[in-house]
Amino acid sequence: MTSRVLGIASLVLMVFALYMALIYAPQEAQQGTPYRIIYFHVPMGILSFVSAYLLGFAGIMFLIKRDLKWDRLAIGAAELGVLCTACSLITGSIWAKPIWGVWWAWDARITLQLLLGLFFIAYFMLRAYLPDREKRAKLAAVFGVLGMIDVPFNYYSIEWWATQHPQPVLRGGGSIDPDMRLALYVSALALTVTCAYLLTRRLAIARVEEEVEYLEHLVHAHE
Amino acid sequence: MKPLSAIVFKDIVIELRNKETISSMLMFGLLVLVVFNFAFQPTGAERALIAPGILWVAFTFAGILGLNRSLSIELDNDCLQGLLLAPLDRGSLYLGKVASNFIFMMIAEVMILPIFVLFYNLRFDLQFLQIAGLSFLGTFAFAAVGTILSTISANTRMKEVMLPILLIPLTLPVILASVMATSAVLSGETEGISSWLYLLGGFSIVYLVASYLVFEFVVEE
């Protein structure tokens, strides 16, 4: 039920966000049209961090409660993390080519996103090589927690190391046009609801996967 | 303190008998220094520019080798089971392994460092001592997170291969901070160095505490 509501809400909000991003928001003075990618790029960047914290939170909850539902949440969060980091890196590259003249710059926030993406992929590799269900959930939870702790360290170390990225638009201090800000909030909300919808679908699939694994186990035991 | 020192003592005795860990780390570290020299063929000024990176790549890779070795001696003959049966809590076991990993890495690094200074035409003066101090901090941070991740990777089917995949994304702040601080020392511009040192210190403390708390989940059956 929640999943269906979220699905319909995300459809409606996405259409509205597209209108806000492509028509309502005014043209940027220097960059022109390419800037409009921020309505997708910035929320995806933020959501990738949310995924990392969600993954860590699910890990802590699993270690305390030992309930596999938290492990399923962790899988969903990590997959969202891969999706969001990939989307923000790809859209960032598309934007960087006309504006900076290169597809890739080793700038602070790009490097941070890349590293976050590598962490999520490492998380899945770890899961893939742990055959036992219970152990997989436990060790993946520990790795998720350690990864969550790493986020602020990565953030500051890379921040001090180099930065040529446009300053963060949301906490950069009032320089953004109010219409642009509104459009950004709407698209952030739309993408957050879409991600929440994807997460609920993923949780449903994970439950079925677990059931299949259990039934296979039973069949093998009878053979 | 007693269980901690017992574990360190045990590891040192094993190492004195077979001398495998430190010698392989040392050899590997030296090979990295040599390979990078061929890969970049640095001349004069470039050499001082890329030297910090090469040093920390050598330390990191040698460290990974040492961490893997340190756990594989526990897995042979089910020694880890014996350690888990011993009357000590899981946290002390973790701290003991961190201490012995740290000591072995430090010994290998102290031997690599003079050769590095020689190969890259640096000076044996105060700089040398400062880099040694930095190695101390950086290695401790590396050992704190490396010990728990090597225990996690030992549980997987890939064992040794898994460790760098898990370790490198998480220790990037340590590598970055160590390289930046080492370059600051080598170039003599030590103004911004304190933030890197704080980062290394903070990282070590946070990971030491967090790993101490969750280590129990990693080793329990």
C-alpha cells in the first residue's frame, strides 16, 4: 500500500519537478541552459550521502536487533547508493564538458562521490563472497557501520585537499535566485520520493529472494 | 593490559621463529620503491614532488601484506578458535592484534625509510625524524581499521584478495593526510600540517573505539 502511494506520488511530483526545472526556473546568466542539470545532479549527490547513512543505520539496527529486515534495508540502501553516486557522477561529467571543458576533474566533491561509489561496490563484493546468510548479514552490517563513520573523514580530507567545485548551492549563503531555489527543492523532493519508492520495491523483492533461498534450502535438504 | 601484552608477546615469538611477516613486508616495500622509480623515472626536483606518494604507496601495500599474514597465522590450525576460547574479551583481542600489527608495520617501515631517503636523494636530518613521526601516526590509523577489515575479509571465500578492496576506500583519508603531511615536511612549508595531523589522530581514535565495540560481531560463530 505505502509502495503504491509512493509510486503515484513520485510520478506526479516528477512531472511537476520537470516543469519547475525546465520551464519555471529562470535561465542562468553565465551558463545558460546546461546549468539546469543541477536540478537532477544536486539531489542525487545529497541522496547518495543519505544512502550511506541509511546503510550505516541499518547496520547498527541489525547488530542490535538481529532481525533480517534490517539487513534487507541495508541492501536497499546500498543499491540506492550505487544508483545515486552513478547518476551524480554521470550528470556531473555531462555538465563539466561544456562548462569546464573536461569530462573529469579531480575536484573535491567529484572525488568524494567516486569514493562513496567505490565503497558501495566494495560492500556488494563483500556480500557476494560470504556464502552463509547469517554471517553475510552480520559482517556486511559491520562494514556498513565502518563505512558510515568514514564519510565525514573523507569529506574533510578531500575538502582540504583540493576544491574547484561550484560552492554548494543550498548552504552557500543566499546567492541563489529564489525561483531556482524553489525549483531545486521541488526536484529534490520528487527524487527523494522516487528513491523511497524504489526502496520499498527493493524491500519487497528482497523478502521474496529470502523466501526462495529458504525453499531451495529445504529442497536440497530433502534430496 | 595483561591479555593485550600476551597477544603481542605471542605474535612476536612467532615472528622471531619464522621471520616471515617483517621480511616479506620489507621486501615488498623495497620493490615498490624500485618499480615506481622505473615507472616515473623522476629527475631532480620531480623526485621530491612524487616521493611522498611513492613512500605511502609502499607503506600501504606492505601494510596490506602484513595484515593478511597476521590473520592467516591465526587461521592456520584454527588458532583463532583457541584465542576465542581464551579468557579474554573480544575487544582486548582486537586491541592486541592492532598492537602487534602496528609494531610489525612500524619495524618494516623504519627499515624502508632510510632506503627511501637514500634512493630519492633526501637528507638525513630533522626531516627524516619528522617523516618517521608521521609514519607512526599514519600507520597507527592504518592498523586500527586494517585489523578489523582483515578479520572480516578472512571470513569471505576470497580471503586475502578481499582485504585491499575493503580497506583502500575506507583508508583514503589516512593515505591522503599522510601524503599531504609528508609533502609539507619535505617542502618545508609546514603551516597547514596540523589539520592533517588532527585528521590522522581523530581517525585513529574514532576507528579504534568503533572497531573495539563491533569486533565481537566479526569473530563470533
